[in-house]
Amino acid sequence: MPQTLHLIPVSLGESPASRWLPLEAQTKASKLDYYIAENAKTARAFLKLIGTEKPVQDITIHALSRNTDAAQIRQWLKQSGVTGDIGLVSEAGCPAVADPGALVVQTAHEMGIRVAPWTGPSSIILGLMASGLNGQNFVFHGYAPVAPAERAQQLRAWEAASRKARQTQIFIETPYRNDAMFETLILTLSGSTRLCIARALTTDHEWIQTHSIDDWKKRPAPVLQKQPTLFLFQA
């Protein structure tokens, strides 16, 4: 059987797997003996949630970081067992999207290994779908700068780019800084700019609303509760 790297999405938060991962993907994930994961602890929790054919402690999980080099990844991909199948999972959402898994996929292509992406949750796509903002021209930035002055400057630059290209700007923040980010957005962006807050997607705490900055100023601040949140805006 030809070797295959399976790209398997994991949960964006606490919710049953039936809500966010198709049964066929769950079945495939449950059969794999080898994984590459951004976070081994998170990967084990995922495997316990979906159930596995062998005990979780007997499944090999290689921990991936931004410092893992291609030579190490090549060794992992060569040691993927009898079937030649190995799974790649992110800490949350889709592997290789806004996480270091992209290098694993690149290495697999270079080695002639089949890459099989499985359907599952992506906060970027789900948030964009629900935002009402431009879904045909958008950019994901990852994180904004932490320092307040630099953060405000970057947001203004993204707003200018959005206005010029009619482009939706998408980014995330470390959950404990969500409230500070929201406050900076309200104080920095133009009143007519539309801002979407997409909190805790695919969970029982999911909350998504889009309003202009002027309208947000008239409303109570959203309750982000240190939960994973996606920020999207369009000038």
C-alpha cells in the first residue's frame, strides 16, 4: 500500500466529534498507529474523544514545533508502520493552516508521499462564512503585534489595505488578550468599518456578530471569556 499522510482536523473547542468531523474521517483517524502533532497532549485528547482501535498509549505521536527541521520530519515519515499511513493533526482546527504542519506536508510532497486532506473545522473559513464580509478577497494575518502602539499601527495599515482592495482582514489573538484587542479595534478603526467577532466556533458557546465600529460602540462589549476568538473586519 502506498504511504499516505492524512491531514485530520481536530476540535476548535469542547464539543462532540459528531458536530465537526465526518464519520469517515473519524474512522480513518481511529485506525492510524502513527501521528505527527503540534501538541501531543491535545492529540491524545482528540484520539480518546473519537476512540481508537488500539490503546492510545500504544500510538506513536511525534511532537512538532516551529523548530523541527525537515530532516527530522523525513525520519518520522519513513517510520510510519506497516500500512505506511500516518496522521497529521494541529492543536486546533485544520492541520497545516496557520500552524507548523505545513512543513510536514511540504516534506511529504518532496518524498513522493500521497497527501490526503480530510474535511473538518477551520475557524478561518467558518468565521468568514458567518461574517457577511467579502469572501472572495481576504487575507489571514495570524497574530497582530502585542505592543499597543505597534498593534494600533498595524491595524490601521490592514484597514487601509482593506479599503483599497475591498479585502477582508482576518486574524486571531491569544485568548487572554481578547478583551484588549477588542478595545484597540474599537478605538483604532474607522466608524464605518465592519467588524465581526467569532467566538468559540463549533462549541456550545459559539457567538458570532458583525457590526460597524460605530454600532459596536453603542453595544455592551462582547463576553469573550478568554475563549478562542477570530477577528475579521472590512473597511
